[in-house]
Amino acid sequence: MRLTWPVAFPALCAVGCAGEAATPTISADEFATHLEVLASDAYLGRGPGHPGGDMAVEYIRARFEEYGLEAVGGSYLQAVPMVGNTPDASSASLVFEGTRGTTAPTYLDGVVLNPGDREATAVDASAELVFVGYGIDAPEVGWNDFAGVDVRGKYIMILVNDPPAPPEEPSLFGGIAMTYYGRWTYKYEEAARQGALGALIVHETEPAGYPWSVVRTGFAGEQFALPLSAAQPRPAGLIGWVSLYAARAALATAGLDYDVLKAQAARRGFTAVETGITVSGSVVAATRRVDTQNVVGLVRGSERPDEYILLTSHYDHFGVGAPVDGDSIYNGAYDNASGTALILAMARALSDLDPPPARSVLVIATGAEERGLLGAERYVQAPLVPLAQTVAEINFDEANVWGETTDVTVFGEERTELGVYVRERAAELGLTIMPDPNPPVGTYFRSDHFPFARAGVPSLYIVHGWDFVGRPSGWGDSTRTAYTANDYHQPSDEIGPDWNYTGAVQEADLALRIILDLAATDTWPNWLEGQEFKAARDAMRESR
Ligand SMILES: [Zn+2]
């Protein structure tokens, strides 16, 4: 069924049409101003619970106030309580002892460890190692890596990503695309459900989608979680990652071959392997309670103010950490000062509209995304406006800093009725909608739209295109590849000399048109039939 197409403002009427609001737009200059402030060394990488993070919160809050956005419930801030846990590298050790030898990977180079319970200050645990393949229990496709084996009280070794689809089942686990079963967060969640004592994920660059350095940066420093609720299963005592090299050496202590086991794990009917290897792991950690914040501002709708479109982008990054080439500030300029700058400029443009949009727009600069989407998770656990009254959620993570493109990628357009709005406006702007450029890495599960999606709210994650106007074919792909290899989650994610912001303006143009179309209509877009989050949406809409 085609949705009724709502026209917020005639496309050919941008200038001088009496009685029609002009198309709102942002300027490259305002985007640059926000980006340069947030990505500067003075903001210390915007770490949650650190002064740089607090400075970012205040900068965003002050802009919301300046632009006239409303504070919901009297405050622009939503508290995000977290437990912080810092493993002590000098105390951490992991030893594998088999019948043919013993190996102990070097901490940080071959292994990173954390207490699974972020409130634990010391873990010292020895037990047998079970190789559980991909560590997946997916009843809907008849796949259970834990069938016939009891891993309670044991260590499990888990492969990253989900199994490659065999020729006879090309769409199993999403084909080449990663499903949620491939995400490391799922692996630890399943380990908890299975009652494992320890859970070790094997890192491989290609299926993980990032090099070991990203694991090291992300997992060796302070780890955060929302406080455990009584409803959640207790996590494994010790969780961590081992490098591919360390995993090979570990299995070899029992005469086992990693590649052989991995090949077995990719086949239906795989049975987990009790290796006979004893693992002894220990880590001491310092814990603290940390409060960070989401920064939230409301553009109140003029006609249906209690119906909300959410606009999100995370302001946090890794703060100050291990120096690389003498630089210890993880500026996160592209990830994600750029996205924050974009939603700030869009908030300004939306609040300048007269009359305001018919529906409300709630702008949320989320905290602690880099710590596991915690700000977005917190919002979904304690929404400031009802999720059932939330029309859609639109997220940015990494805005365009390399110039105009002929294309755009919009995660979620193919899964939801929001796709109608995206396709119409993209076509109008001459933007070709490209599929996910790298389906195997599971980008869909890795930014702040995902907690909303999992809760049932139709969500879009707009990612700028990679076919740059005036650049040779392939330039965008090589730029992305170089960024991922060299700068992603590294101190070198800084503003580049070749950056320009015409593409950010273009990106905001598309998003503002989609938002205003959604604001003008009175329809409630849903997930498409067969989508895993549709049931949650149907239930919340029925309960209104
Ligand atoms: Zn990001």
C-alpha cells in the first residue's frame, strides 16, 4: 500500500512562494563552527564522566537554549548512570594449559580482559575451555551451537561474526550481511544466558570489520555499562577478546587446529568441542559510578505537539587514552563531532521555522555511544516522551566532511515504511540510494538508532554517500578504507586539511525534508511485514 504523500513545502517553491515556508537549510559555516569546537583538543575527546565530556554537554545545552528549543521536564539533560570498570593491565593474565604445552598471550597484544560484571573489582577463575564456534542459539533457523553441551562454569571460545551462508542456504544469517547474532554484544549476552564462567571472542580483522587496535582501544581502557537490572541474567565472570594468533596458540596446546575447528563451526550440526585445555584468567579492576548525560531539546509542534520525531547523534568519544605517536587525545572529529555539529545546525534550522512543524521534533545528543550505545539504551529504558507517541527516529553517526556526493546510504529505509519518504526526497535531490557498502560488518547494529529499532520504533540511520562530486571513481572507497585502517577510534581522527562541508549541508537538506514530511503527515509508519521489530511496534501502538 502506498502511503499518502504529504507535501510539507512544494519542491519547486523554495523562494518567494507566498504562504509557504521556505525549505530550511543549514550553512557550512555553522557546521564548521560546531565541529571545530567539539573536535578541538580543549574538549579532550569528549569522554563520558570526564571534563571534556562535560564541556561538550554544556556546549550543546547552551546551543539548544540559544536556539529556543524547550527543555523537557525542566531540564535539557537526561542522566545516564553508568558503572565504570578499569582493568589493571599489570594484574591481568590469561594462561592456556593443554596436554601439549602452555601459552600465555601478552596482555594488550594478544588478549584484553574485563570482569563481565562491571561492578566486580577482581576476578580469578580457572576452568575448562569449550570451543563453541559462533556461540549462537537461533531457534528460528534451527541453529544451536550449545546443543548437547553444558558450558555452565566453563570458559567458552567464540568466533566473531555469524557463520558464512552455505551455498544451499544463501540467506542463512543474512547471507553476507551480519545479523545481530554476529555482534560481539550478542556473544556476551548469550554467554550469560548459557551460564559460562568466561567468554573469549577470537578477533579476526575481516569478519570483525576492524583491526585489533580497535579492540585494544575499546576494551583495554575503562568499560562502562548501565547498572544491571534484576531481570537480566548475570554476565560471565570474565569476558575478553583474544587475537587470532593467540587463539591459534591456545588451541595448539591441545593439538587442536583453529582453522579446522572454524570450518566445522560453519556447518549445520556443529557440536561444541570440549578441548581439555584449562584456562586460568585473572584481572583486577577499579570500579566507579559515573554519570553522563544525554542532551535533549524539543522543537514543539504547532498542531500535534504530542507526536514526536526523534533526531539523534552521539557527542561522546574516547576522551584521553593511550598515546599514539605522542597524541593522547582521541578527538573523534569525524566520529562524531561531525554528526553532533549536524544535528545542532539542524536544530537551529528547525527552531527557526515559522510556523513550526506540525509534529514535535525531539533532538537528542546522546552520550556514551562509544561505550555500547548506553545513552540511547538509557533513553529507551526511560523515554522522556512515550515511545508509542514516537513517529520515527533518525540517527547520524559520522557526517559528510569530504564534499557533495551523488549517493547516500540510509539504513532502515528498506526495512520500514519510512523508505517511502527517503526515496522520494533522495530522488528529488538527485541522490542515488546505495545499499550498505559493507554488509558483513553489521553497521546496522552499531549506532544509536539500534536500541530504538530493537524497542520497535521505526528508525533510520543516514550515512552520507561515497561517490564524491569532482573526485575520480573509487576516491570515496579509498578514503573510507584509509579512515578505517588509520584513524577510526584513534587519536588521529582529527579535522583534515582537505575537509569541506558542502556534503554536510546536502545531508542536512535531505534529512530536514524527510523530517518535515513526517511532521506534516498524520500517518504512523511501521516496520515492513516480516521485520523482526514489527511485533514490538504493533504492541506499543495498540497500547496507546
Ligand atoms: Zn560514532
